[in-house]
Amino acid sequence: MKFARRMEKFESNELLALMQLAENPDVISFAGGFPAPEMFPLEEIKVVSQNILCEENRSALQYASTSGYKPLREKIAERMEKQKGRFVDAEQIMITSGSQQALDMSGMVFLDENDVVFCERPSYLGAINAFNSYYPQYVEIETDDQGMVIEDLLDNLQKYKDRLKMIYVIPDFQNPTSRCWSKERRVEFLEALKDYDVPIIEDGAYSEIRFEGEPEQSLFALDNQNKVIFLGSFSKIFCPGFRVAWIAASEELIGKYLALKPGVDLSSSSFSQRYIDQYLEIYDIDHHIKRTLESYKDKRDFVYDYMKREFPKEVTYNVPKGGLFFWLELPEDKSAKELLTLALKENVAFVPGCSFFPNKKMKNTIRMNFSNMSKERLEEGLKRLSKVLIIYLK
């Protein structure tokens, strides 16, 4: 059977086969990037569900408008001003079916074959897979603990200025590394791009998952040239099953996305949008987020303390101030895929970090999620992984 050429761009069968083994219920998996299910506000959701069905009846089950349910877009606009530091009108917001759809649509809007995309090194695997359908060339910009390295960005801007079509970044608690850009680096980044007419996709999925310190201004708020397109989501701060996210941008840019949306899915789920709108109307989502972050910080501290105590000293890792992941590095001559093969024999799994590098892979890196399990299960998984690491690194 003949498949589209784009299928060649997706992840190899080798890694997919390994990760399918991790779906075994006996496997303790650090692989997913899932929020903690025990934090989902079930009782409040039951109340909201009853309200929608009683008050709005069948209208909640009808198609939504292409741009999204207007009362929800108005609430998102208010929240954008409060949380991200920039006023936007509801007409500058379009609801999407999860932020993954927003990423895919960004590729549709901006990319032709062989166009250049700048991204962080490493970058989010889901974004790479979304953009792969459009056959871009990736240029990985070096990053440090402050964000993109400006010298490397400037060098590559000169090299690719005629082919650069889009820049994709995750400034807040990046997936996979959980790095957060400093304010100075954000300002320098935008200054470096002031003479380049190129869209900047700011993935803000983790921007409210902060355990320590004060929030940094978003690139969207700092941008005075309408280049930044902000992607927001309720998946990490509320419930991912609703698949409600949004794009915020200038009206001109939102118009481009709106032109494509009918051909993608006509509209995002009306019922899900009304669910979240009602929740925002009658409950305090900031209180819910605060409780969730307290739980995540407790788990982060637990995992960090265990790794510091029990993991081999050759394994290095960050201490995330937000987000959902630890980023680990093995000695340079070691392979995370080899380690995963051994780990699965002990019924424990993680994601090899090589998947997050579109070009030159770092085979000795690991992404490890800490949000999605109880501390008891975290401890057992860490115990198994520590055992495998000690054997592998002998």
C-alpha cells in the first residue's frame, strides 16, 4: 500500500514498539506528560454538567462557531491580560481542539516544503511531529538555563534569513527540560528579531505550572510588533480530556487561522467549551491551580530527594521550578534507548531524550515525568530505575 511521503517523517517503529510495551499495567511509567488525575475537580464538574444540560439544553450539543464560544473567549481574554500581561480582545482569540491542533495549524499557515523553522535544542516532540507534515528544515538553536543563546540565534539568523519562516519556542518550563527563560533573555530574543518579519510561536502550555519565584512576562506581552502568536491550553491547569486550547494573536494573524479551521474540524467541541466557561463562571480556577501546584511541588521534591540519595553520581539532572519533567543526562557514551530496554524488563519506563532533537540527537538524555503518580508509585518506580541505572553504568 502506498502512503503519503510525510509518513516517513514520523517516529521510528523501534521507539514506538518500546513505548507500547510501557502500556502494560504492570509497568510504572515516567514517560507520559499527564497531569495528576486525582487533582481533577470531579464534584465541581458534576455540578457544571448538570447546569449545562438543564440551563442550555440542546444548544450545548450543537456546533460551535468557528472561532469558538464567545463567552469563553471573553474570559480567556480577561485571563490573558491578568496572567500574561497584555490586553487582547475576544476577536483575537480562536479556540482549538487542544494545543496540538494549534501547532498543526501553525504549520499549515506558515510552512512550505524546505522552509526553515528555528526551535530550541531540545524541543517538544509533539511540535516536531506536527510540523513534520509540512517538510520543514529544522535549525536547533542552543539553549542554556536562561533560554535561547542569543549569539547562536544571531549567527543562524544571518545564515538562514532568506528561508526562515517560523520560530517555535516554549519559554516557560519547557517540555522536555522544564527550563524557564529569564526576562533579560526574552527581551534580548525579541530585540534580535526586530528586523525580521517572521512569526514566533510561543507555546504557553506550562506557563502557569510554576512552583517557585515570580512569573515572567510572556513574549506575547513583550512583543510590540505583533509577531508573537501565543498558544494557551486548559489541559495542564484543568482537565486535558476536554481538549480545549486557544490561539491568541493579532486579528490579521487570527484571520489566517480562522480561514483554515473549517477545513480542519469545522469547530471545536461546543460542549467542552461551555463546560469550561461555566466552571470559570462559578468556581475559582486559580484556587484549583494553587492546590494542583502544591501537589506537584510535593512530588517534585520527593523525586529530587530520592534521586539525590539513590541515583548514581554519573547521572546529572535539573531541579525544575515548574512544569512536569526532570531532564536527566547519562555519561556521553551511554544510550538512553539501551537503558530503556533494560528498564522495561524491570517494568519501569521513561522517554529517551533523543526524540526531542529533530537533527543531531543527544542519545544520553532522558525525560522523566513526576506529576502523574502517587508518591508510593513514584517511590517504587524510582527504586526500579535506580537499580537498572546502577547495573547499566557499571
